Amino acid sequence: MDKVTVCISTRRRPDGLMELLQSINTINLPENTELSIVVVENDSQSVSDKVVQEFAAQSRFKTNYYLETNQGISHARNRSVKEAGNCDFVCFVDDDQIVDKNWMAELMKCQREYNCDGVSGATPALFRFDVPEYIVDHHKDIEKPYGEIVKQAATGCLLLRKSLVDKLEGPFDIRLNFTGGEDFFMTSQITKIGGIIRINHKAISHEIIPPGRTTVKYVMKRTIRTANTQLIVRSLTGEKVSKVKILPHILGRLLLGIVVFVPYYLFGKSNKLLGLFKICYSIGGLMFVFGRSNRFYK
């Protein structure tokens, strides 16, 4: 019997949290699997405790709620791992998602087939209103072959062997508390100590995209954050990231972005924001070069 604890970190999204919990309650639970849920609210006071209590009263799965007052995404995720207790696997999913009925079945299928230490699923965007094609493209997943080994993974749809997670300090690094990338860094440490993480894109946790994430302004902020965080994580993993060597590449990308911005913005369709992406990606890189960290999750 494999014991799996679903770890959910939440902050001021009670409606979204309830929708996620209800979707988990309808999953097809694979054989020889025991599931429980831990919800950690990251705030100065409880907002979603009643939501969790309401759900727990009618849930198929044991569900516990905890309040983590230390602010930041790493603190929240660390508390969820701590409260997961003695289990075989922890499974991370976010409070702006809903899971597919075969979500857990597919995660465990891949894990058992390869006896691997982790499985990373898909987080396709779910739009509940009309959105321009170029915004849809920005939120698309890059699909990889079933069973492919990856060195890093995001926590939007991720199963990990608890015994390996427990070997890491944290396990999510506090230095990435407000920048993001704490999940990629943590999983890179899992693979560094010998853990094997594989891909199964049939394990699906849909990311619900609200109107605020479909604006050009949000896309710009997210692109800057992604570029900045990627370089920060690379530097923390021990990879020698020479700021002098990467600066010409960043400036070249910036120049190219400026050159293609107007024609692509005026005449592009799915790649309408290509030039803007390159400019924003360069800004994130320049922030790293000059010792600046984004505060996307502050």
C-alpha cells in the first residue's frame, strides 16, 4: 500500500481552493494507494479554514488544515511537507488548479512502471473566456515523451518520494521565498542525490487562468521573473554562471527584441509578442547580472 499525501499551499483563494479540493474528491484512486490531503494557508490569519472544514466533513480523504504565518512560498511548501508526516510520496498541486479524474492514477502508473522517485505531469491552461491566440500560446505546456527523465520540475503536478525529499534541508530553499523557482531548485537537488524524476503528460492538473493573467502587462512581468529566476537557480545549483560571459548574449537578445518588436506586434498572430518576450527576457537577465532579484511572490 502506497501512502500519498497531497500538499496544497494556498493564499486568499478560498473559492479556487474549494474547486481544487472537490476535483480531488472525484478522482479515480489507483489500487493499493491511500490518499490524504494537507492544506497550508500562508497568511497572517485564517481565511480558508472554514472552506477546508466544510470539505473535510464530506471528503473521501482525510484532510487537515494548517496556518503558516511565515510569509513566502518556500515557508508554505516546507510546512506542507512537514505536516505530510510518515508517507511514501508527497504530491504537490496548486490552489488555482483542478485535477483530471485520472490524475493520481497516471502519476502512480508511471511511478510503479519505472519505480522512479518522482513523476511530473502536465498543467495545461484552462480558459473560461475568450482569449487572444498569442496569450493562449504563452500559457502552453511543452509536451515531452512519456517516461523521459528530467533534472528539474515544477510543483503544479508533481509526485515525489518522501524519503528523498526529507533528505533535503528545507526542503524548499528560503532564498527563493519570493522570487519563485524554489520547486526547480528543490527537484534539481533531488536528482543531484540520485533521484529519478520522469514525465507523464497524461497526469493532468489544469491551471485555471483568471482575466488578470491574460494581460500583456502580466505576460511581461512573468517573462521577466522567469528569466531572472532561471539564472538565480542555475547559480544556486553550483553551475558557474559567468555574468561577464552571459552579458553579450543578453544584450544581443535585447537588440533582437527591439528590432522585431514593431513588425511582430503589428503583423504577428500567435507570435505577436515575440519581440516583447525577448526584451522582457533580457531585462530579467540584466537584473541577475546586476545582482537584482525579482519579488514576483512578495
